[in-house]
Amino acid sequence: LAGQQAVQPGAFPAVRMRRNRVDAFTRRLVAENRLSVDDLIWPIFVIEGTGTETAVASMPGVKRVTLDRLAAHVAPAAALGIPALALFPATPAEKKDAEGTEAKNPDNLMCRAARLLKREFPQIGLVGDVALDPYTSHGHDGVLRDGPGGSYVANDETLEILAVQSVIQAEAGIDVIAPSDMMDGRVARLRAALDSRGLIHTRVMSYAAKYASAFYGPFRDAVGSGSALKGDKKTYQMDPANADEAMREVALDLAEGADMVMVKPGL
């Protein structure tokens, strides 16, 4: 209009970004990201025995529970509509060995927990951790053999154990296999093992980029692998300095058949 200053298209004062922040309904309409109960997975730590709940000292408010208390422990999550649980077993020391043999036992703590939860809460998805660290006496995610610089996690031998572990978990009721081991080629190997048993609907959620990190300390306390760990995991977990390498890991896992991927720690 006459007498008014010309306004450049896309410029203030014609454009005011704060208009879409002025009230609650508008902020809701234009929100690009949302966090709801649908986005949550609750980690559950199970232990052997009966009538027992033990606190995880390094994770205030988190407990390990025996199977006879598991349904009551999970009931509030079911009432809230949390869609999935991630199961982690605290394997007794007497069931651990250098080869992670208990990981292949179809009646191990993880599989018994999965069967119980599927029976009690069939609507809740179950995510099963696939790695050997809860089962090995040395705390590593695979079997140790002589290699570069001494003891080395043997990639291909570990894959064969992880394949058995994945199948028995899926057959026990685990809906989503979550390999956290960081072995090369594990997604393709696990996918082939599952498909060969007709478990074509079992999803694979890969820890595609898992960095070597001190942030895992409380988790290792929860599953009882921290005190057992000999050395570190830098020969298979990633260097935190490498973001480009992470993208390559993600691309490889997707190409091998991963249905979902994650970065851990997600910082």
C-alpha cells in the first residue's frame, strides 16, 4: 500500500517465526518430533532364584527380579501401554564358561523369561539381547582365541554361537533379536539362521554402531559382567572418534537385512 515500506519476500516483518509458537495448539500442530509411550522400550533384568528383587546400585530405581516376580514387575508397563520390553539375564557365575555355552541352552534364563512374558502379556513385544558377555567367564561378547596382540575375540566362531542363540530366543517368544556383539557379518548370519527355521517374522534390531564406552558400566553391573571383564572391548566395539565409520557400519547392517538399527550410546 502507498506509504508503506516495501517488504522483501520471506523477510521480517511479513515473516514472523514466533507466530507458530504463540499458543499450545499451534505448537502441537507444527511439532516435527514427538515422544510418547509408543517410542519406549523398557529394559528388564532377570535373575535366577525365587521371591527376590535386588537393586542395581549404579542405576537407582532399577531392579533385577526373579521369574516368579516378573509378571508383577511388568504389569505396570503393560497398563501404561509400553510396546516392548528388552530382556537381559544376570547369569549365575556357575553357569558361565569361556565359551558362553549357556547362551545356547534353550532353557536358559532368557528363554524362560521370554516364555513367561509371552504367556502373561502376549500384546507386549520382546526384544532379546544377542551377545555372549552375559554368559562368558571373561565378560567378552564372543569367544577368545590367540590373535593379534594376544587374546582376541574370534569373529567367525562367535557368529555360529550367536546364530544358535538367536534361534532359541526366537523360538521361546522373542520378537526382535538385538545383536549387540559388534562382530562383522552377524546380521546376515543371524538372518540366515532365523529364516532357515521359518522364523521369517522375527525382526533384527542391530546395534549397528556400538562405541567402546564407559557409559556401559551400570549395565554391566546389572547383568554381572563388569567384574568378569578381562581387558576392554576396543577390538570390536567402535572408536568414539569415528562418525564416518559408523555410517558405513549402519549401511552394511541394512544391506545384510537389519530391520532396525541403533547407535549406542546415543549422545
